[in-house]
Amino acid sequence: MMGNPIKHSKSPLIHKEFAHLSDQDITYSAMLVPEDGFVDAVAAFFAEGGKGLNVTVPFKQQAYELADELSDRAQRAGAVNTLICLTDGRIRGDNTDGVGMMRDIANNHDGRVTNKRVLVVGAGGAVRGVLAPLLQENPASVVVVNRTLEKAQVLADQFTDMGRIEACSFEDLAGDPFDWIINGTSASLSGDVPPLPECVIGEYSRCYDMMYSADATSFNLWAQNLGAAATYDGLGMLVEQAAESFRLWRGLMPPTGQVIASLKG
């Protein structure tokens, strides 16, 4: 795995557990890469026999640009978090973030977004990476809300062929509560909460923060205080997106439930 910073990444531990549980022999480590050295680091990794590579901030866009071919979901996301060395030596780029989130919702939380009203908060790379898998589940509607309305509108326009999706500003949010609210901002990392009006939360609302921490995130605490039906953080998404990368490299899906439980401690 390559990133900067990388010190606190849980990915090496996750993949070590995957290998153990699925009886696979792999070596997976975190590599701190200078911000101007990503392309050279990738070339050296594959030249030395590397078969697969995860990519995290700030290199997902560079990974997208250097891949020889891209999966459909990587093209939609405009970013790559998984590189695969093909048999002919070319490098394929994929993005497993969105499918990781949707599998976490469905498999670990018994949740469904089909025919549900979904509010997605933020319009950055994290949101771009999950919109296609989200829309593939056929929600009744998706609203993307962002401080800068223009950014949300760009995303809505890019994904409008996949389903009912629209952009909105925080000031214009009104009406009935949403069934699902997905926080794709990094506000929780600094203990903040996006400026959402209380009306978006109802007694049946489920809230999902793509960030995670040892304790409840600030977004989830806010939702709990307003009576949301359930709140979830992004730890399961982290494990599920890693499992999809593992599948792409090894041709089998590792078990995830035990790994999630061990990380929660």
C-alpha cells in the first residue's frame, strides 16, 4: 500500500488476517511515498515482482492516470485505489471504495437503499467513488448536498444517466426526513459536523459516516441525539473495500466479519 501519510494504516493488518483466514501466502506492507515520487515507486514495485497495490491519499488521481486500463467503476470515480498487474504486464486500475461501502451496508448492517431516499453529504473524491455503486442499487432518489452547490451539481450531472440524482445546498434542504444519510466529508476527523438541518433526520433514518474512530464519530453522535434509527461508521467499509481488492488480486473473496470484529476489539 502506498500513501502519504501511511503510518496509522490498518490495511497491512487487515490483509494479514485475510491471508490467514483464506490460507493465502502474501506479503502486504505500507509504503510511505514522497508526494513527488509516486510514479517511480509504482514502477519499482511492479518491476520487482509486485502483483497488486493499494493506493491511498494523496495518490488516487495519479494512480488513475498511470493505469494502462481502467474498470468501469474506476472510470466513474475518476480515481483508483487498487492496481493489478495483468498477465501481459499491463497495469489495471480499479476503485473498490463504493462496493466496499455498499457491501458493508447490506452484509454487516442488514441495510438496503433500494427504493429509499438517500442524502449524500459532500462532493469530494470520497463521494465520487461511491455514487456509482450506490445508484446501481436503485434508490428512489439521491440528493448530493455540499457547501459549494456547483461542485454537487457537477457530480449530479455526471451520474444522472444512472438514476435519479440531484444537487442541493445546505440552505435549501427541507421536506421529509431521508431514509439514509451518508456523510462523505472528513468533518468527523476534526470533530465537526456538516451544517445539516435537523429536519433531515427522522425516526427511521439510518446514518452512515464514511470516517471511523474508536468512539462514535461527531456526525453519528449528532444523528443519535436527533433520534436516528441507527448509525454506522466506515470501519466495515474499510474492511470490505480491502476484501474486494484481495479478490481482484487472488481470485477469491476473504471472510470479512471476523476481521471487522477483531478491529473493533
